[in-house]
Amino acid sequence: QVQLVESGGGLVQPGGSLRLSCAASGSIFSINVMGWYRQAPGKQRELVATITSGGSTNYADSVKGRFTISRDNAKNTVYLQMNSLKPEDTAVYYCNARIFSRNLVPYDYWGQGTQVTVSS
């Protein structure tokens, strides 16, 4: 079994910062791409940022320059540093990871979601 556990969400004022983390554990052979997605009330889930095992990153235009994704391969953990937060960043943030199990079968796993609220 593989689990992704997220932490770091909360309430922050506009212009503030939060750092999300997501740790994968279980039967893991390797992790390919890891990423963050978010879903606001009444809206579809959207990609925020991704990072490959080699360190290549991709960001949604709405967060580019404000958010930074990183990963610690030794800890099977991905992070999302969120700066200059705006009210429109308010959403439930989900961690995603494409993981190869010991039988070499790839599968996309999702974290439980963590609420980020940006409000005065």
C-alpha cells in the first residue's frame, strides 16, 4: 500500500505565505512525477505545479513567480512554497504522485487534501 499524507494548510492573510508538504510512504520502488492540484468550491480541479524526478518543473500561469515546487527524493516528499498569496488561491490543495510499486506497475496516488484559505 502507498499513502500520501499532506500537511501545512491553514488560514493566511493576503500577501502571506504557506508551505505545504506531502510525504509518500509504503511499497514504493520509485516516484516519477509529483505535483500539486487545487480545487475551489464550484470549480474543477486544476493543476498548480509539477516536478519530475530529475527536477524539471511546470507551473500554472496563475501561480508562476509566486509558488515554488520542490522535492526531497530521499524523503519521498514534495513541497509547495506559496508566497504572495491571494484570495483566489483559496482552495483545497491535493498532492499527486505517479509511483512505481515493487511489481513495477505505475499508479497515480492522491493525498487527502489540505485546506488553504486566504482572507482578511
